[in-house]
Amino acid sequence: MIGWLQGELIETWEQAGRRGVVMACSGVGYEVQLTRRDQPPQLSATCTLWIHQVQRDDGSSLYGFPSQKDRDLFRTLIAVNGVGPQMALSLLDCCTATELVQAIIEGDLKRLTQAQGVGKRTAERIAVELRDRLSAWSTVTDEMPLSIVDRSDLKALPIQPDSLQELQLTLETLGYEDLEIRRAMRAVASGSDVPEENDGEGWLRASLRWLSESA
């Protein structure tokens, strides 16, 4: 199973609304489909992509992403019944990974149905099946990042320590910097509608909303 490729970009292609590249890796040319949002580098440049491989009876298809986070979100989407690779790419085309996660958590059907091929029922299924999973979407390691361990300046916030740690990890996984996360949490805490101290999902939704509006 191919999970990552690095090689020279030798061709770009478009066919029936799909687009991708051909990468030369150790003498082999791999044809990889990309989202329309991702702009490939110029020909002859070195290209690095995280890959999801789909094996079928009639052949193998490769889908490429600039980051492991995007690839893992794609895999999470296609795990939903009725969501195939092309629909998942359409969802990633219509907004960034961070915006897509926020739309799913908040059940923003209007945003989800902007993706080609995604109807209201499919959008509802995605929101229902993935809301809880993406709310806790984080990568926990034995050695916690410094920004998670050193949180003395956030102790005064009305949120339980476990929920605080989970919230920080989730936002870091989504690509936000430590300063952005701290600003968002303080803004939520000083707002007019502060989530309950044990409502981790509520804090995540409010933080993502503030980060989106302040971008």
C-alpha cells in the first residue's frame, strides 16, 4: 500500500473535471489525482505528497494531499456510507480542511451541500456520523507538546483541565499556532455565550467560529 511519494513532477493532467499529476519516483511514473484546490508545483520540480490508494478489480487509483492531516481527513470522509473518493475530494475542494471540520461539527448543511454531488441527506449523514469523531480529532503522543504542558496562563478559564488539553490538541492538529489557540480561547471565555466548563465540543465549536471570523 502506497502512503507517501516523493519525486519529480513530469506531467499535469485534467480529465472529465478531475486533475492530477504524474510523479517520477525511482524510475516509475505514478499518476496521482489531486483536489482542484491544491496547486501542483512546476514541472521538473520535486514534489512530495501523502497518498491514499484505492485498489479495485480494474486497477489502482492514487489520491494525493500536501499534508498528512488532509489525507487523514479524506480517509475519515470516505469511511461514511455513501461518500466515495470523488465526493470526498469535492468536499475538500469547497473549503479548507479546517473550514470543513468546523462545518461538520456545527452541522452546517448549507456549507456542506456546496460541494459537488453532496445533497442534503448526505450532508446530514456526514454531520451525524463524524461530529463526535472530529470534535475529538487529535494525535496524542507520549510526549505532550510544550504548549499543552505549559498552560498556567489558561488556568483561570472556565473549562475543565481535561477538556482544555483536548481542545488545545485538536486545534493544533487542525494546524493552528499556539498564539492563535490561546487568543481564541480567551475570546470565547470573555464572550456573552460561554460554554459549560465540561462542554468540550461547545468550546471547540466556539473557538473554531472565532478563528474563522478573525482570519
